[in-house]
Amino acid sequence: MNYWQTDFSIGNIKVPRFISGPLDGYTDSPFRQLTRHYSPSALLYSEMRHVASVSHDNGAKKALRFENFEKPFSFQTSANSTDFIEEAVERLLAHGITSVDLNVGCPARAVVASGAGSELMANMETLEKIVKLFRKLLPIPFTVKMRAGFKKKNALEVARMLSDNGVDALAIHPRLQSAKFSGLLDYDLVAQIKKEISIPLIFSGDVRTIDDARMVYDRTGVDGFMIGRGMQGQPWKLKQLQTEALGQEFKISQQEIIRCALKHLDLLTKHYGDHGLFNFRKHIPFYIHDFEEAAGIRKELMVVESYGQLTESLNQLI
């Protein structure tokens, strides 16, 4: 069997090569349920939540709601100290989470200003304390998502430390914090890390086609691929990549896309109540991006203010 036909292991979990990454505002339970429909065994991630929020009775309440069939399901946390980690881990384990991830790669200004996200890569002492506590408390797989570095590239040093402290897998977006999601990706850095650590390494960044994935694998030898923004409006993306990796053709019709969008709207409404309709609006441009007259369709759908009207308008596109 070749690379693309095999799974890889994160702790005691075997998963396919393509993973649905955490994406704030998008990878909630309704979206994960849709993704699971197309990809029965893929590892799915939650949106990122700070451990302080997770530790409170009402904190991260929506983020902690999930259906059992969403598993394997990893909950992504952020932290800027060891405070609240014990309480957060207790809640996560009580909810039956499959694995826990620590984000040390988020470039958002508000996150790094608090000392969390990619800022932690510049504070190795604090990061190591956080990682050691998570590892001590977690009987389930524990992973970390990071960047090339904060202001300077120190991902190799960070990766060695994480591996030495029992982290089960790493995901890397090989850009500095200041680059956010644009600019050159440092494939050589990823390849160097892959050679130096024994735990699985997952690539994150601009993988939208199977040709992208093949190029990254040829240059780095990574174990898997985390798809984030490329999943927007495409819950079938992991299935598409896996199908094409095996040399098979993947097609999805406009009718199937609309049926998926309708299901998404229904799930959002059940999950968020009346707010689900407004939550759905941000997904509309992604679903219809490749349709003929997409701009006009988007303009019409974005102003609809009732569930019934929106479902009727979507059904007219089938």
C-alpha cells in the first residue's frame, strides 16, 4: 500500500491523512456533522476556546456540545499560563472528548496580546510548563498546533521540546505570526522538523488541491494535512482530497451542494435557535462561489430574514 492508502496514528487514534482543522466561527458541531457525513473516520477539530472559558460551568457551552458520531473529535484550547488548565481538562474529559489540542499558532492580535496563541512560541518557559501540565493530566492524545515562530523562526526548538514532553503529534503552519495567512511557506523548515522528531507531523497552510498535498509531501515527508480555510463551504473537502489521492475522480453537483447547504441551515437552527439563520449567512458565499451568477444569488440570499424564505430560495437553485 502506498502513503495515500494508509492511515497514521495520533496516540491511540488511527486517522486518515486529511484532517479538518480548527476554524473560529466555522468548525462548530453543525459543520462537523456535515463533514462526518462525507468522511466517516477523519479527525475533526473544534473551534479554539481559552481554558478559562472551558473551565467555567457556562463557558464554551456551545463549543462543548457535540454528537457522539462526530468522534474522533479534538477540542482545541488556548492558554497563556497554567491557570484554569486542571478545571478545563476535567470538563473536557467529562464530556468525552477524543483528544485535546493546544494552539500556539494563532496570529490574531487579541489572542497574542493576552500572551496566548503564537506569542507562546516566544515564551518557551511558560509554554513548557503549560505542556507539561496538560500531558500530566490527559490520559487521551494531546497535540499542539504551532507556527514557524512568533517574531523569529524557532519552530525546530519548540518541536523538540514538545516531542520530549510527550506530545502525541504536532501541526505546523510554517509562517511567522506577522505573515498571518499570506506569504511564502517554509517547506524546508517543515522537512527539517520531520527529520528531527519521531512523533507525527501535520502540515497546515494553503493545501486546497491534491496537487498541493502531493507537492507538500514530496518536499517535507509530513504524516498528514490539516485543512482549514479550504473547508469553508465544502464539508466534502476531505473526501474529495482522499478520493483524488487514490487516483479517482470526485464530482459534486450544484444540486448536492444546495442540499448540503440546506442541511447546514437546518443543523445551525437546531444548534443555535433563531440565531442559526444569521449564523448561516457567512457560509452562503462559500457554498455558491462557483455558481453562475453567484454575485446576484449571494445578494438575494443575504437579505432573507426568515428560515422559510431562505429554504425556499435555496430549493429554487436545485
